[in-house]
Amino acid sequence: MKGPVTCRRRGPIRGSFEVPGDKSVSHRSLLFAALAVGETRVRGLLRAEDVHSTWKAVERLGARLREEGDLVVVTPPARLGEPDDVIDCGNSGTSLRLLAGVLAGVPGLSVLTGDASLRRRPVKRVVEPLRRMGGILEARDGDRLPPLVIRGQRLRGTRHVLAVASAQVKSAILLAGLSADGETVVEEPALSRDHTERMLRRMGADISVDGLRVTIRPSGLRGGEVDVPGDISSAAFFLCAAAGLPGSEVTALGLGTNPTRTGLLDVLRAMGADVEVVNERESAGEPRADVTVRGSGLEAVTIEGAMVPRLIDELPVLMVLATQAEGRTVIRDAKELRVKESDRLLVMGEALAAAGARIELFDDGCAITGPTPLRGTSVRTRMDHRVAMSMAVAQLFAAGHEVVLDDVACVDTSFPSFFPILDRLSEGA
Ligand code: S3P
């Protein structure tokens, strides 16, 4: 969908939906499969532009991908080769940063770039640790921004202490460590999503986890089966809408419930929402469940510290939900929001203020006082899918007023079926 879109739905929302595949797990399944020996069969891969960027990148590195019914089968190359062209990662920070970790150790020259949004996002956070491992990398504007040029080298295992909890940086280092000489150690200040650690272990890597410290030794991977759980970061839009609209009841089927990702469910409960988790199971090393949220009166909460990496991508829609909660919701320690697909604190802060929210911005977060009935507004989505979807949810709290989104093409980066599901759940009410 391109061009401006006018949202004029009415809550509550009701019904169930199959949650599309997790974006983080989908990227990793294709990339790690390309590094393995033997085929990997991926079930439930997210079909969205970001994952397509990784798909095209691994093909450029020599992997072959084919669809077999609802499976994607990845056949790795005998060995990863120098890409014959620049790799365009589109809007996808995960593709660019994880590929940097792999390519730092692959002989040859690689250039990673992306769209205007990605070319504004920081890469020094991967350039510096990879250089310490002996990698030769250079980026634009004093190594701050893509494009990123990599001259693949033999790397050496090194110990890294990260200043921010970032799964992308952690994963880039671990992927570099797979082919480095000796042991590579990464320590995070708080636990970020651990899909890389889980998947590498299942594929045979010599990896161990001790609290916030991950150690990897050079190892080969073997292909196998990956079953991608539903993406909580996508389901979040409907779970939050339901939580804030009394009379709503929404069930997310097959939702990934990896504890490094379920901060949203903890916060919804703390706000007073009715959250029910049933049918808990584990598939291919990742837990999942069916999760129902029912709307009710909500209370303000504080979100800070180690909670933040467990719900970093859900903060824009939680900012929307906070406008409906009684009291002052405070979000702190979330400076990372400023370097996502947009400066999400600024962009969401402006959009919510224009919709009538009482919001105060800090360098690392915000405070939102509610409850406030929102009003119609026009939003610049700034190539940020989660801003567009969050403000579509905000419209449900605007009692029938219209919210105009200037461009929703960005929604296709992570959730092409977002608007059809929203329409179905609205009609279900
Ligand atoms: C991701 C990690 C997070 C998250 C991003 C996906 C991943 O970013 O915001 O959407 O797949 O590793 P950071 O690692 O930069 O925190």
C-alpha cells in the first residue's frame, strides 16, 4: 500500500489471528543456513521486505533458496564467496549488522548499504568490535553511517563488553567469532533477545551462555529444521489495542514467548490488562503459546532498566497505550529508540502530542499522563513501520476521529497483513 491512508475505525476489537513469523528469527534462519553444511528447511518464515533483504543477500553470497509449499529450503554454497555487487539491505538494520559480522571473516570485498532510513543508522557499534577482532571495515562519516565497506580477513577471538544491550551487535560479534581463531566472548549490560544463541546452539556451534556473558569458539554449523514462532513485536499492535479498548478480546495464535521478548506481556499485566497464556509449547528451540488479551481500565507503569531490551520494539505502541492509562507512565533507559528506523521518541512524541496526548520527552524516554481521549491528526511516518502501525492503533483511541498516515508503504517491511487483520478484528467487534 502506498500513499496517504486515512484511518477511521472504531473499537473495540475482537477475534483471533495467526501471528506472522518473527522477523528476528526469520533473518537468522536464512543467514545461519547459508553458513551451514547441508540444507535447512524453514517453516513459517516472515514474508516481508526486511526478510527479503536478507534473502537476496544470502543469494548474493552463493546460497540457493527455494519454496516448497509453506517451507523455504536453503542450500548453502560450498563456501561463502565474495559478493559480486553491493548488498542492499533496504530498511533492515538486522540484515546489515548481522551480515557485517559474517563478512568481516569472509575473504574478499563487501559493501553493505540500505535505504535513506538505514543510511542514517549507526554502524560504529559493529565496526569497532569487529576491528578489534582484526577486521578491516570502513564506513561513511567517520565510520558512523552506512555504506559499510568490508575487506574480509582472518579474525581473532576477542572479549567484548558492550555499552548497550543490542542483539544485533551481540549477534554480529558471535557470527564473526564462528570463524575466528580462539575464543570470542560478549558481555552485555542487560539481556537482549537471545535467538542467535539458541539457533547457533541447535545448529551445532560451540557456544555457551553464563548470565550476561556468551562465549563462542570456532565451529561449523549443520543445517536442519527451523520453525519460526509468531512475532510478538507485530502482535503487540493488536494486543495493546485490545488492552486499551474495554469490551475487546483478541487472541494471538502461535505467539513467540521467548522470555527475552515478553516484556510486553509483563507490562500489560502490570497495567491491569487481562492476559491469558494457553497452549504453551516449544518448537525448534523457541517457546510459543496462544495469548489472549481482554480490555479493561489501565493504570500507569514505569518501564526502565533490564525491562527495556525485552520490549524495545513495542515501546512506540506502548506509548500510545499509556495515553489511555490512569496516571503518569514513565519510560526511561530507552535512548536506543532514537536510533531505530526513525528517532522513535521524537517522532512518536510529536505524533502523540498532535493527537492530544500529554507527553513530556526526555533524552532517554518520556512521561505520558492519562487517560486522554485522542483526537484526529495527520502523521508523518518517516519510513518507520512501527510508527505507522502505532498511530493506526492510536486512531482507535480517537473515538471515531480520523488519523491520516502520510505513507504506509513502510508497513510492508515487517507486517504486510497488518491493515487486513486490523480490519477483520474491528469488524469482529
Ligand atoms: C533485533 C534487535 C533489536 C531490535 C531490532 C531487531 C534483532 O535491535 O530493535 O528490531 O533481530 O537482533 P538492537 O539489537 O539494535 O537493540
